[in-house]
Amino acid sequence: MKMKLSTQILFAFLLTLLLSIFDTGSNYLLSLKVERNIEFLNKSQEIVRNSTRLHKTMIEMQSSFRGFLLTQDVNFLDGYKNGRTTVPELLAEQEEFIKDNPTQISILDSIKSLHNMWLVYADILISAKEFSLAKKSPDSYRFFFENRLKKQIGKNINDDISRKFAEFDRVEYGIRKIHSNNLIASIKKTHYFSLILFMLTIIVGISTALYIVFRTSKRIQKMVKFAENISDGHFTTIRDHSRDELTSLSMSLNKMSEKLQRNINELENRNAELDKFAYVVSHDLKAPIRGIHNVINWTEEDLGSELSPQMKKHLDIIRHRAKRMEDLINGLLDYARVRRKTAPQITNVNEIVYQIIDSIVPRSFAVEVYDLPIFFTERSKLEQVFENLISNAVNYTPNKDGRIIISCKEYADHYEFSIKDNGIGIDPEYHSRIFEMFQTLREKDETESTGIGLAIIKRILDEQNCSIRVVSVLGQGAEFIFTWPLNKN
């Protein structure tokens, strides 16, 4: 099942959000557990403190009781009397603390029972002692002294109370240790789960983000490459089986590619038809021109002595105009042949240029050639460009002191060639028009220029996806600069 990009992003966001919620919930539950253990430890500490106070109060009561019996000073009974008030309060408070612990309640009940037994024992002896002091009769006290105090009944009770308090504290410390261990375990578990969930959230978030970014970027790069192929003239289609927002873009690119392919095919067919038409028409037009030349030659042969100077002048004009027409037809043929593909080969540009110089440049010209390369390209078309530009420089430069400079600069993906002369120059208003068909700076009756050469150059360079420009001022020569693809194959 295919998901849209927006659904994938939403899913990744929800997954990360759920992990964050789970992390927060787990931390909250663990924190509650930690809080309960801390509360228990605080409560346990209060229980131990209260147990110590209770036991201390009972010991103080016992000390006060013994002090009274030994010294017969009633002031010692103040501690005993205060204890009778304080101990019940402490017992009640302790019972509230341990109400959920049956073991401790049982021990505390034993302490309470033993303490009550001791109180009965102590009250009897105190009363006997007070009576003997008041009546000045020690006999009643001596009876209780011999039968109770001397037999260590009170001591045994106090020893039992001490043992119960020790048992009570031992049980409390045992429970406290368990909860302390639980607290440590809870804190460790909280840290562990927090770290695991945090790392998991980061991993899931980053992984899903990287997956979506990688998948989207890969598809976008594929579409960019596809668009570049279309711009290079390779009208293929792209396969995209995803059903998301980018699928519509893929479909649009495929439709555009198919439509461009149809349009290019149709345009190429029409161009082929036009080239064929121009080629056929040009050949057909040559026949009447040859007929005109023949008629002029026959007339001069048959009536040479009878022709007046004016008639000879008219015949020369006709011959020149026919020749210009023939040059125009040949130019059209050359223009039509530009689209024909030629096989690329290793091309020595120096060799091409010097062959052209030897064939069309007058001896009176000074020609300088610099840094021309050797590379793999369509030799015939590059040769045609140089031939037309050098011929153009010769035609528009006076023979006296004529100078032509040919140079080249190399860039990352192309060469930049320059043909510079010191001829008549070109007015800037004509810089763009000179590359149009039949545009020339000479008079129409001059045979040297047909106005097709620069148009042919422009068409060749357009075919190569290259450019040409002219740098010139009227009367100061001209420099034609054109680019050519590097290592084209």
C-alpha cells in the first residue's frame, strides 16, 4: 500500500509523539513509585524517631520510679507522672503510623500491655511507699519490697519492653531497607527507561526523517535528471509507482516529454521537408541561370563586333546579376546542408585555419594565429565556420595593411575562438542584424557578399548549442567571438 508524503510525515510525527507520550507516562508512573518509596522512608523515619521517644519516656519513668523508691523524694515522681501523660499520646501516634502493618501493631500491643503491667506494679509500690512514709510504718512497703521489687518483677517487665522495642525497630529497619532498595531500583529504572525511550525517540525521529528525506530527495533528483535529459533532447519517460504528491509531477513531466517529442519530431519532419524543398528549388533555379549565361555568351560570340558599348554594358550587368543569383542559390544550398550530421573526428584547428588562409587570404595580409587546439569534434562544420568568418574578414578589410588575428581560450566545457581584423568595422546598430538571412553591408550588385555566410555560421552554432557575438565600432575593425563545445563526441 502506497502512502502519500504528507501521510508518511504525519505517521512519523505521530510515532515520535507516541514515543514521547509513552516516555512521559512511564517517567510519571516511575516517579509516583519513587515518591511512594520516599514517603514511606520519611514515614519510617518518623516511626523510628517516635519509637525512640516512646522508649526513652518509658525509661525516664522507670528511672523516676527507682529514684523515688531509693531517696523517698517525691520530686522524682514528676518524670513518672509526666510519662503517664506522654506515653499514651506517643502510643496513639505510633498506632496511627503503623496501622497498615499488622506485625508492628502486634509488637506495639505487646509493648503497651507490658507497659500497663509495669504501671500496675509501679503504682502499687509507689502507693505503699507513700503510705509507709505518711504512717511512719514501713511494714506495708517492706511486704511489697520483698515480694515484688526484690524478685525483680519490674526489671523483667522492663527487659521485655526493651526487647520488644528492639524487635519493633529491627522489623521497621528491615522494612525500611526493602523500601530503600526499592527506591534505589525505582530511580535506576527511571533513569534506564528515560534513557532508552529518549534514545529510541531520537532514533525513530531521525530515522523516519532521514528515510523520508532520502526517498523524497532520490525521487526529486531522478526527476531533475529526467528534466535535464529532456533539455538535452532525450525525450524518455520516468517510471514512478508511488501514489503521492510527487506522482502528479512525474506524470506532468512524462506528458511534457511526450508532447515535446511529438513536437520535435513534427518540427524535424517539417525542417527536413523545407531543406529538401530548398535543395530541390535551388537546383531547379540553376538551370535558367545557366541558360542566361549561355544566351549572353552566344550573343557576344554571334554579335560581338556589332554590339555597341552600351549593349555590352547591359550584358555585363545581366551577367553580374545572374552570377549573384547563382551565389545566392549556392548559399541557400549551403544553408540547407547545415542540419546534416557529420561524423566527429580528431580535428587539428591549426591545420584547418592555415589551409583556409592559404586558399582565400591575400599575400598582402598579415595573419597571426595563436593557441589553436586539437580535439574531437565535427571537423567539416567547424571548418565551415572558420572559412566564412575569415572570408568575411578578407572581404571587409582593405588589402593594404590588412591584418587578421585568430586566437582561442579554453574553458571547462567549451572553447572560445576569436577572429579579429582591422577592416571597415560594423556600426553597433547592425550587430544583431548581420546574422540574419541576406543581410550584408555591401551594395546588392556586388558579388563578393550574399548575406548568407553569417546566417550559416549562426545556424551551425545554434545546432551546437553555442553562441557568437561581434565586437566592433565603425571604422575600427571587427572581432567575431564564438564558442564551440569541448571534446564533443
